[in-house]
Amino acid sequence: MAKIKKSILGHFCLEGKTAIVTGASYGLGRAMAAGLAEAGADIVAVSRKLKNLEKVKTEIENIGKKILTVECDVSKLAQIKNLVDRTIDMFGKIDILINNAGITIRKEAIKYSERDWDKVVDINLKGVFLCCREVGKIMIKQEKGKIINIASLMCFTGGITIPAYAASKGGVGQLTKALSNEWAKFNVNVNAIAPGYFNTPLTKPLIENPVRYNEITSRIPMQRWGKPEDLKGAAVFLASDASDYITGHILVVDGGWMGR
């Protein structure tokens, strides 16, 4: 009997995989963690406060997958090392890393303090690098891994009153390309997702400003803001075997904003 080839849908299956998702307590991170679990992965959910992970823990367990919740400030190397050690202790490997943790401070540039700048860049850019580096060590030894950094439209445009956020997300885009060049030979794929305007706690000030909200919405061809669930497909694709020949790519998920 001829051997039946694996269905293309099978390449999207994450059964038996272990995925770390930072910033998993709400918004985009929580939705992507759920999406990976729905595709079969066990989840390590990360937040600066453990109590914030209670809802995602229940959600993943209801899907029927294992979940480890870890308190971790991604700007602190010691805490990242603890995250990696606990993941290996429980699951024995790390197949997927989604670097989603991020913050913003909205101020005019001339009013931005050095402390404001450092706080945003330490989490949004340094934190991504440190997580990539520490998890990358494991993936290189495994000779297999998928890293997905959450960038932003601010990789391509500057936004308004978010100088540190825009700079940090531009840095995430370039870091993604740099690491993809180094680690491709180890079969470690490093890609990024650049979300457009999504309805999350991070964008609450924009949503509550009717003038700005309407300006942004009118610029989106789909005429709506993204829902966190809109990132599930992109995350599963880049985490799966279906994207094995893709690395160093920034996948824009923006309702058509960049094409306009």
C-alpha cells in the first residue's frame, strides 16, 4: 500500500509542543496563548504578576492542555533564567517562544524623561533580546525552535506621542532579522508579527478619545480595529511546521493599514 502523505493541515498541528508566551495575562498575549493551546501546544504563561494569569490558566486547562504560570519581569535577567529553568524542569524542552510583553508611555517627546524612556525600552526591546538569548541557547542545542517577536506598525511608522514605543518596536523588527541570520543554521526560525490597531488595554486611551479613534478607524480599509483573536492564526502559523522555510520575516496583521 502506498504511503499516505501528511495532510497540509497536519503541519499546523502543535500537539506535543511547549510554548512560552510572555505578557500572557490579557489582550494579545492571552489570545495567542489560547490559540496555540487550541492547536495542541502546552503553555507557559508569563506575567509580572502571577495573580493576573488566573483567567488564562483556567482557559488553557478548559482547552485540555497543560499550563505553567510564571511570574517574570522580562527586563530582569535573573527572572528570565528562572523562567527557562522552570520550563525545562516541567516540560524538558522549549519549542516556541512568543515575546509579547510590552508597555507604552504616551507623552510628547519634549516631556519624556530618561526614566520613561528606559522603562519602555527595557521591557519592549531589552526584554525581547534577553528572552531570545536565553531561550535561543536551548533551541540551538535542540537544533529546532520557533521564536515569534511581537513588533508593531511602529516598525514602519512613527505614531504620535510614543517615541520610546516606536523606537523599541523598530528595534524589535531589526533584532528579529539579526537573530534570524545567526540562528537559521541551527534550524531556529525567528520571525515577528506586527499588529495594527487592536482593541486591548494598551490602546484604551486611543479608543476613549473619539477624535483619534475615528481618525484611525477611517484609515483602516477593513473599517474596524483588530480583536485579540485575530492574531491566533498568525501565531499558530509561525509557530508551526507550516512556516519552516520562513525566517526573518515581519508579518503585518493590520486590516490593510499598510497597504493603503
